[in-house]
Amino acid sequence: MVDYGESIRGDFTAQGRLEEIPQSLESPIRKVRESAQAITQFLSADDEIIDTDILAERARVKGAVTEISTTAATLLKLGNGYVLWYEPTFSALHLAPLSVSDVLRENLLTQTPVIATSATLTVGNSFNALAKSIGFLVGDDLNSDVKGGEVDPANVQMLDVGSPFDFANQGVLYMPKHLPEPGRDGPSIEVLTELGELIDAAGGRTLALFSSWRGVEAADAHLRKVLAELPIKIFTQKRGDSVGPLVEKFAKDETSILLGTMSLWQGVDVPGNSCILVAIDRIPFPRPDEPVMSARAAQADAAGGSGFMQVSLPRAALLLAQGTGRLIRSVEDRGVVAILDSRIVTKRYGNVLLNSMPPLWRTSDKDVVRESLKRLNEGL
């Protein structure tokens, strides 16, 4: 297979989604499937082995080889329910289902009671988008008719228990209208300038979240210039960096700032004085070249729906809710979330995004926000 891999590497020149398996791959994939099937048959043969450790290991290997065989078979009969793409960094071919709802519904949701919990399950105050994506919901709402093998909507209960935090009094959501809409070339100089001014007012203490590496790198270069005279340490996530050590350094140095991309949008928990400002460079819509999300959007469009409203917007709403949730981590926390993308207030879909986020006090007044950050910083 290594020889096959080297021989076909030249067939792929760019990253992207593939509509079908390249002809040069069909033969090696068939060989993988046939070899895996032969190994599975060998491991299934009756014998007199009684050692439980050996039997357990054989079962584990058999399961892994069966999965390889199944994946190879799926590749060879690739249908509309899957998306295939090539990633050049490791010369890897990826396969993923467009939806996991059918698998979850068939193998889990109709078999046993399930409790799904998270701080970010709703989009625009509705559970429907998530419920459909994981198989709880088949039709357009929880009153859909039930067919054989489907989850009975009457047995699905959705509950929003609220939050222990007083968001409206603990935090401010800053949505500047005056900034230009983001383009494809990373943050504009206006956005970078605004970010620098907010960080200055906050005395550091900032987690800045970006939707691309280009944004992280542009912000790092700009901020190292404009903040050079201030006692503010800048921690910047690099490609391939482990997030944990960076977050620890940021949490320990209360006047530092941390710049990072998507891996920092969720799971970062830094309560206290180290983070009084969370800045987000743009609404995190899926990139047009993101294989799974673009394929799901295309499928929705082809079915007469809207790929933007059904796929891109819910995805962005959940990410935005997770990103803004990095600010208020305890009842003592105070601060500002700054979304440096004017579309959240100028576009109609902005209300869906806003209704998916914590209900912070909202303003577009830059002076009010800077004074708030200065007072918070001076009081620490």
C-alpha cells in the first residue's frame, strides 16, 4: 500500500472535496477490502483457544479489521450520503457521513433512553437544529408523524434550565456598526486597530478568538507593534501548538493576552482577572472549502432548502455561543465580549445569532465600552 500511495500522490494537487474515488485508487482499495475480509474470516475460525486474554485481543483485532473492510467497501460504492476529500499535508483521503442522525437513531435513540446535555444546544432559542442533526427529530418540528424505526416525538423532551449567571449585569456585548464587513484577506486594519484600542483599555486581560490562522497571524504582527510600549505579554497560538500550556500561561499572567483560532473557542475556562475581554474577529461561518459543511449545504440547496439557513447559520450560531461563553465563568466575573463584525447588527440573520448567545447587555457605543473596560481594569 505504501507503493500505491507514492504512485498516486501526484494525482492530487490541491486540497478539496472529491465527487468520486479516483480511478487510480480503486484497485488498492479493493485489495485492502479483500485482505481485511480474509483476515476477518481467519480470526472467526473455530479453534481450541481458551486463554481469555488471547480471545479478548482477537476480538479487538477482528473489530478493527472489520471496520477497515467496511470503510473500504463504503469508498468503493460511494453514495450521496457521504463526503470524500483529500488533505495534502499527510496525503490523506478522508471519508465522512453527511449526517449521523440515521446511525444514531437506528443504533442508539430507538434502543435506549438518552440524555444529551450541553451549555450550547439551542440556535435562536430553538432546539430543532440540533435535534434534527443528531436524530431526535425527523420532520420540521417535534410534532412530526412517527414512522417505523423513528423516534417518537412525544417521548422527546427539550429543556433549557437557564444559567446561574446574571449575564445582563455581569457582561457587555459590544457590536460596532462602523467597521467594514470582513473580506477574504483576514482582519482589516480597522478591525485590528479597534482590537488594539480595546486591549489597551482592558490593560491586557484579553482572549482574542479568530476564525482563521491568517487572522491570528495578522493580529499578532499588528499588536506586537502597537502594544510594544505597554507591559502586556502576548501569547499566540501557533500551528500545531498544544492549547493547554498556552491557556495556563494566559491564566497565570493576569495582564497578558492570548490570540488563537478555533480550538480556543470552546473548553477554555479562565475565571477571574485574567480575562475581562473576549474579542471575536468575525462571525465564524464555515469556510467555502470546508468539505463536510459545504457538502451539507449543497445537499440542503439541492433539496429545495437553504444551505445557509439550515447549515451555515446554525453552525456559526453554536460556535459564537461557545466563543462568547469564554467570558463569564463564575458569578464574580465581569467583562466585555466584542464581536468585531458589523454584520451581526446590519444583517437580518443577526437576530438568530444574538438569540443563541448569552443575554449580555448590548451596545454599539465604542466610548461606553472603552470606559467600562478601563474601570474594570483599574478596579483589579
